[in-house]
Amino acid sequence: MSTLAYDAGRLALMLNELRLPTMARLWPEFAQRSDKEGWQATRLLGALLEHELAERAKRRIERHRAESHLDPTKTLATFDFGMVPMVSKAHVMALATGDSWLEKGATVLLFGPPGVGKSHLGCALGHALIDAGYRVLFTRTSEIVQKLQAARQSLQLPSALAKLDRFDLIILDDLSYARKDQAETSVLFELIAERYERRSLLITANQPFSGWNDVFPDPGMTVAAIDRLVHHSTIFEMNVESYRRRTASDKQTGRRRQSSSDNHQEGATTMTG
């Protein structure tokens, strides 16, 4: 019995059966070190379990990042806080831990014109929260609205909303592009109402609340949606010049300077000749 218990093949089978792939991969090396260095059994077992748990956490984060649909390039490390001085980096970093506001189903609202980094900041917070162990979904508002309306038409809306509960945070990007002339936008209100004080939302919008009558089918629904969103919320107003417009302007200015420099050098060459 003792021989069987320590047979390498049998150990590998048992570890695979228990779904401990990291321990199955590492135990021969660790056992050899243990025999050589005289480890106690508890140290050997503890080391193997620590590696198993670390690898399991890493795989879980990788799965959650894949399902989130977040842009992998839009992280806190690549976000330029200098471009939006009204956004407190310290406040954002506090939100990135997720602990207090996600527990009470609070909301983060990012307002500002196109191109100021709202989607980037939303994605960056999403990545940080995944690293902290939470589940996040990033979606354009129009896309999730269409999916929920399709679920409603097939009498599956409650089930579809329930499935979204697995996400601690849903990032609704570009809410302002949803329009009330699309009959399905009323399901957006149902999503907001369903998650109110239970699960968190992060919303980016080009228009302030005063322009949201263009989003929901009637003024009463607009008021009710805003009331739920602002009850437990953090609001960032990113009212700066578009980053994309600024970049394009800088490039154009650079080309003009280069052209002026080239003309000046050409003129100098002609005079010399």
C-alpha cells in the first residue's frame, strides 16, 4: 500500500482527478528539493498549495479579463491624468480597489464631449477591478440594449438580466448614442432599475442629464433613471478639449513648422548658390 501511495503515476492520476494541475506539474521538483534539503512535510505541502492557489487565481483573472471585452491597451498605466486635471487621480485609484462602492451597488458616471478619455478611464477602472478579483463587463450601450430587447421579444428578459448579475460592474459606454426613437431603449431603464443598489454600473455619456430626454421613451422614465443613478454615485465631468482633436492639431502644427523650416532651408540654399 505504501508503494502505491507514493507511486509517481498514481500521484499524477490523483492530482489530475482532484483538478490540481499546478501541483501535478511541480510536485516532482519540489519533492526532490524536499528530500535534498530535509523539508518537513508541512513545508512541502504548503509550498505546493501556495503555487496551486496562485496559478488558480491567475487563470481566474485571465478568464474574467477575456469575458470583460475590455480594450487591453486602456489601463490606468496608459491613462494621462494630466489631460483631465479635474479628475482626481487619488479618487480614481481609490475606486480601483472596488471594496466600498461595489458592495453597495453604487454608480460611476463619466460626462464629457467625445474624445476626452471617458471610455479609456472606464476601461482602466475595469482592468483594475478585475485585478482586484471582481467581474466586469464592458459594452456599448446600444449593443446591450439590442440584446436585451431581443431577450424581451423571446420572453427571456428576466433570465437575461439575471445572467448579468454575475458581473460586479457593467460599463455602459456611449449612453448618449441610444435614442428614444428605438423602441428597445426602454429595456435600458429596466437594466438600471434591476441593478439599483445591488450591482454597480459605470456609464459614459457625451451629454449631461439635461440631454437624456433623447435617450429614454418619456420624461418620467428619464427622471426615474437619473434618480436611481445619482443616489449612490461618483460623477466625473471631463470637460476638456478632445484628445483626438488636440493630437490632430499638434500634428498639423508640427507639419506646418516642418514645412516652414524646409522652405527656410531651401531659401538659404538658393541664396548661397
